[in-house]
Amino acid sequence: MTTMQGARAERVSGMDAWQLYQETELQVGNGMSLIHVDRSSVPGDLREHVVSALNNRMHLMPAYRKVLLDPWFNPDRPMLVARPEIDVSAHVTALPMPAPGGAQGASKVLAQVRATHLDRREPLWHMYVIEDDERHAYLISVIHHLLVDGDAAMEVVGCLMTPGDLSAKPPRPIAPASSFPARPSAIVGDALRRKAKRLRRLPRLVAMSARTTGSRWAARHLKVKAPKTTLNCSLSGSSTAAVAVLPMADLQAVTEKYSVTINHVLLSCVGAALDGALAGRGERPQKPLVAAVPYAMRSADTSEYITDGVGTTTVLRVNLNTTISDPVLRLLAIADHGRAVKAVQERRGINLFRQWNEYAPGRAVNLLFRSIERFGLAERISWPCNVIVSNASGIAVEDPVFLNMPALSFYPAGPLYHGMGPSVIAMSWADNLCLSVAADTRHVTDAAVITAGIEAEFTKLVTSAT
């Protein structure tokens, strides 16, 4: 889109580029966070404080200075180029707080900005400031998954949470080994070298895929098929969002009582909430709902990976066992299936989807998603899940701050995709598990119906454990 004299370009990996290729008019690859802050220590205009605090940290966050570069002559993945300076104030917008205020009002703004496309001519991030009263305010941080994903996102959050004046800290450089001059000859040369490398490695990838298919056959009894529901619909462009807080002490009481994990409890509560929402509309499926759960294989052996730099994050498909009515039995069944599919993936240690993504033509992928949207094909496709549920890495610090303001709660939120259902993302914060639900209004009219169902199911589990 734009380039700079003397700049160096970084090639985007296939999986990160996928977040760009899948974008359509209604499907946006942005990650978001809703942060509740105590602004009482900030005199004057809160937006000006946010701009100043970001300027104070910009040299430590290269991702916030990277601009998309994808010229017509580029035959490979898009690139990112870091600008020496950016106008931070252009990336910070103050918005009014809708009624009734508080987390409920801020969630309305979160739903409003969920499908807002970021300007591809600028660094792909934005921050919204929503003042509530003299003490309370909310910030919405939006950043494209092309720039940060997984651990990289936590690095950015860590910088935004570092208190004090950071202007004197040395800038965080971009490794020269990962970049090349942003001039036509270098761009084309790098692309051709990468394509040649992929072609040479293709026979090994085919052989690895064949071996993995055999291991999948051995674990076929764990495979689950998501039923077709009204959750597996085309996006309308109208969103709803809601947030909830589950006390960590209560979560630990349930996990210790039944020897399960926080993820298992979260999945059980989400499954019950969605099942209840569908049952209330007379649409409860006869087969159990299925969740897509992002999972990082941190101990995976990547020595046999065919494509470099694809990471080890994969997606597990977990049976939510929504046909089991007893909350405890359902929780235990989810835990059993979750452990089993996780163990299989750990033994396999291979993410073929991410590796094959390196071979997918970007324009063809984009055309596929646009066709699904244009012709309303989502309802005709058999999708792998009914909901996306993710438990992000938490922040274990005392008295957390965000841009030099006490951060009372932090709710991560994710994008929505045609046919894949609502998105539920949780993160441990202080003594709580903070979670958000983002949904299209075709999923549910009000996402608060889902958070209410999650809280109701959680209360049942806590009661049974105490």
C-alpha cells in the first residue's frame, strides 16, 4: 500500500496473512480488548493522556508502527514496513458512553466497533476512549491479527501495562535477519526464493500429511461433528457484545472438587448457555454442540516442520456434551474429551493446517470468503464448530495498570466469522476470570443472554462444589 525510502520489509507468514485474506465487507480480522480503568488520577482530557502515554511507548512497540505493503508486482505474501514516526493522535478516538453506562454501555461500543475496518494505509491499530464518570472510564484497543497474534499480543499488552515514563528506554529493534530492503528487486527476489523453497519442501509436506492422516484414523473415535444450527449463519454486520466476571476463588473450588481445569469449566458454562439460548427459541439440536478451542503446543517438536515460522498454535474441536442435562456430569464429560483430543494433538505435534496455509493463494482465499458472503453460502456449509472459545494467557501482576492508570478489569474480544458462531474469549485478571461474548445479532439479539447463561451455569457448578 505504501513504502518508504530506505525502509526494510518483513514478510507476513501464511497464517497471519490468512487474517487479511479472509476479510470481507462484514468479516474483519481485528482483535480487541475492553479495559476498565480508574481515571481519577488523570487531570484534564483523558484522550490527551492516552495519546501522550502511547507516544511515550511507541519506540518499544514496533508492531504499532508497521504499515501494510502489498504492491501489485509482489508475487508472495504481503509485507509490513515500519514507519520511523506515526501520528498517534490519529489512532485515538473519544466516543460517548451509551446508556446505561458502565460495562454494559461500554459493551455496546465494543459491538459497534467490532466490524470497523482499519485503514490499510496506516498502522493497523486504533484505540477508543469512553469516559463514564469522574473515576471510571473504558478503553477499547483494536489491533489487526496481522500485526500480533498469541504471545506477540501479550508482549504489546505488557508494554502498555508497564508503569512510569518509558521514553528513555532503548527502542526495540526489528531483527535485520527477518527483513529485506523494501525495493521492487528485493521484494520480487525474496518472493521467488520463498516460493522455490516451498516447492522443494512440498514432497516432504505431502509425506508428513500422509503419516498424520494415519494417526488421525487411530483417534477417529474422538472426532466430533458440529450440528447445523442457527449459530452457523452468515454475518449480518450488526453485532452485540457483553462481558462477565467469574471469581477465581470459585473457579478454583470447582476445579479442585472435580479435578478439571478452568478451560473445562469455561467450556461447560459456554455450552450450557448456548444450549439454553437455542432451546429458548425451540431450536435445540439433538446432537451436542462443538467448540473450536485455540491451543498452543508449547512443547511441540518443530524440527520436522516443513514451513518455517508457522508457530505451534492449533485448534482443538471439543465436544460440549450439551445433550447431558446434569451440570457436573456434563463438565466431567467435557474434561474427558478435552484431555483426550489435547493428548492426541500433543503426540502428533504437527499443525498441518498452518503449514498448508503457506501454499494457499491469497487472492483465491479472499475470493472464497467473498463468495461465501456474497451468495449467502454459510448456511449451506458444514462448519467445524458452533462457537469459538479461547482462554488467553493471563497477566499475573499486583495492582495492574494500563497506560499509567489502574486497570480494574481487562476483557479480550475476538473477531466473528461466517458460519462459525459467537466468539467467547476469557483471560485471568487479578482475582477474576474476565470474559467477553461477541456475537452477530443473527446468533442472539443480545449477547447478555449468553453471559447470563454462563453465570447461571457457573453458579450451579459452584453450588455443587461447596
